[in-house]
Amino acid sequence: MNLEPSLPPDHASIRSGRIGVLLMNLGTPEGTSYKPMRAYLKEFLSDRRVIEEPRWKWWPILNLIILSTRPSRKGKDYATIWNNERDEGPLKTITRSQTEKLAERLAGVAHGRITVDWAMRYGLPDVKSRLKALLAQGCDRILLVPLYPQYAAPTSATACDQAFRALMEMRWQPTVRVAHPYYADPVYIDALATSVRASLGKLPFEPEVILCSLHGMPKEYLLKGDPYYCQCAVTARLLRDKLGLSKERFRLTFQSRFGPDEWLQPYTDETVKALAQGGTKSLAIVAPGFSADCLETLEELDGENREIFLHNGGKDFAYLPCLNDSEEGMQVIEAVVRRELMGWV
């Protein structure tokens, strides 16, 4: 007996019954020249989740100072890591590949009813258009997956904010879930340890110290209740224990600070400098808070911090790559998605 409600002959065609998975990452400019860099930075630095200063104070600083000088400088940094073949940033290249590989891994799940897509919080492809694309394909259930192992308001929350803004405009909203942060997930920790061991095994030297560098945030955000710092500390501790290293040899630091306010400490660049000046000759850095290599890892860690270390007396330096779309990286993303889809498939 068919219990599905019958529709009148003139009813609009409705596609439904599919499940969407939307991978979301931070974003990347559309080019390295002034105009696309300015557009990207304006969108990013106008987000109240990222910069919590009062608008009256922040607007003139952003528009009259930062957006006049920073686009050209950051454009040069992006140019050093740019994927010239595809004419895009590496974050976009890697996130696309993660999406394609995840789709292959989920091809047989739920009788082929899963559609996997990707979006950037800032830049393209934007969250709103990809949600609409999933709806157009009949996805009436959508899992949002912020690709940040550790939750933070300026990353995970703002990605979801953007999705919720799009949902507010929809008459018929899909059912939506948000993937939980996976900072302590055994699959994630095991993948990191496997990746770190493999990367260390390829080095012609054994690092005296390994820095576990996570993206920083203003200390004020922690004091307001953001759980990010605590989750970073858990990740670093679990990874250190998994690798069997001491606290002296495996250290948590924070990078990418911006502006005059105090950020989470210890700072990566200052630690690198102090280690080199203190006699450490070999150093490696791993960045487990990034699901894909990007400006902050390829240019800042592998470029700027390498230079800091070598110019202050260090000899051997290595940046250990992110999980990216490697086998270990895809195992993590697949495990997170399968866990969050339980009850739907």
C-alpha cells in the first residue's frame, strides 16, 4: 500500500529524500592582486565573530588603515603558495579534493542518497549558494561539517552563522545538523600521530623539539568563555602522549596573532626565536588545528618561522604537513561524518 501523500497534477515538482553533507572551511581570496585581496580581507575582518571591537572604533581602522595597506602585503604572501595551475589558493584545492574523496567513500551509503559538497565561509564557493544547490538536488536533510577540530566562535560558529542566515531566507528549510568538534576523537589523534611519525621518518635529522602550533585568538575571547584554548590543550596533550614525547620536547604554542591585544600564549614565533637563541639546533612544527594546509601553515610556519629559526642560530627546521586529503585525513573526515549521520542512514 502506498502511504505517500498524492499531489495535485499542477503541483510544483519537489525533489526530496536525499541527504546533503556540506564541508565548510575558512576561505581564500580569488586572486593575489589588490582588488580580490581587499574584498576577501574586508569580508573576513568585518565579521563580528572575528573582530569583537565596537563598530564605531573598528570601522575607521579597518577601512582607512588596514584595507589600504594589508591587501598588497598579504597578496605577496599568498603569491608564494598560490596554486598557479588552478589559479587558486591551496586551501581551495585541498578542500575540493577532500570533498571528492569523501563522496567516493560514501557512495554506497544510504543506497547512494548522499550528496557531498563544500563551501568557504569567506569567498567562493559561498555557503548560501551551496546550500541552495543541495536543496535543488533534493537534500531535505543537511549535515554541516565545519572543518575545525577545535571549536571557536571565530571559526566554527561563524561558519554556522552563515548557514543559518541562508536558512532564515528559506520558506521550506531542510533539517540541519552540525558536526561536533573532534579535537579529542581517537580517530583524529591516531591519524595525527601516524602522520607525524611518517613525516619525521622522512627527515634527515631528528628534531630536538617539536612545536604543536595552533591558531591563536585574543585572550579576551577565552575569558568570555570560548572553549578553544582548552580544546587545543587537550589535542596537544593527547597527541604528545600518543607519540610518547615529554613536555619539554613537544610544546603547545599559538600563532597568527593580529593587533595590539594580548593573545593566547606562548606565541609560536617568539618560542621559535627563543629556542634558536637558546641553543636548539633542530626543530619541527606541526599544526593539528588546520584540516588543510593554507597561508598560515605554508607561508607563516614553513616560511616565516623557518627564517626566524635559521636567522637566530638554528640549523635544521621542518614543517610537518597537515592531514589534508591524505588517507589519514580522509579517515578522520569520514569517521566524523558517519558518526553525525547516524539515525539518518
